[in-house]
Amino acid sequence: MTTSEIALFVYDNLMKGEDQHERLAGARPLGEAITTPQFALVDLGTSGALVQGGFVAVTGELYAVTPAALATLDVHRGHPILHRRATIRLADGREAETYLLSMEQAAGCRRVREGDWRKRRGAPGATRTRDNSPLVSWAKRRFDPSR
């Protein structure tokens, strides 16, 4: 990476194949990346948000962007009002800039439990997994009309 480039971790609709990827047209791809397991990934509908303070390692992609491209993305992401750009540590020890949403802003948003935007419910090609957690099992027994 050159001194005039900044490493940016993206985890939602900015990734390759997603509807906002063209916003990274001038960026240099650096490959897939995973965060440390300190985050939650939430579904905002048309985009996702990374929330610090969770327990999930989030899958995404790393890009080298220019300061001008990062400034344009800051406007698109609503930095610093909606999303806040911050430096995070990735699982492999590298650091990158990314966009975070506060825990308060994410209240009530659906979590992407797998930590992978492409596997969220309703995503093209996403596989549906059964939730057999204790709470779901209890609720199924409690509200089973055959009992």
C-alpha cells in the first residue's frame, strides 16, 4: 500500500457483487478480511452496519482508497452523524478504517448472526438456517397449538 492510500474495511453493500460496489471503482482490492470477534453486524435494510461491542468476527473486504475517495465515502455513509469512521484491528493484526454505528443507533435492528452480509436473511443465495436456541425451542413448545 502506498503512503497516499488508506486501508478501508467494507462489510455490506460496498463489497464486490453488491449494489453499492461501484462507489469503490477507483479503489485497489486487498482481499478478504475478518475482524476480531468484538463486533455485531446489523441489517439496516439497504445496507449493514458494524457495531462495536459484540461477539462476532465480521467477514468483509479490504480496499486501498485515496483520501479523496474516502472523503466521498464519508459523505455517502453520513460520517460522523450516522456512521462514524474509526480504525479497527482485523483478525490478522492489520488495522483498517471502517464505518461504525453506535450501540444505541443499532437498538432494534436485526443482527446478522453469521457476521457475513452475504448470508443475511433474504440475500441472494443465502441459505436458511434453523434457530434451535433455547429461547426459540421454549417458544415453540409454549405456543404449539397441538398441546
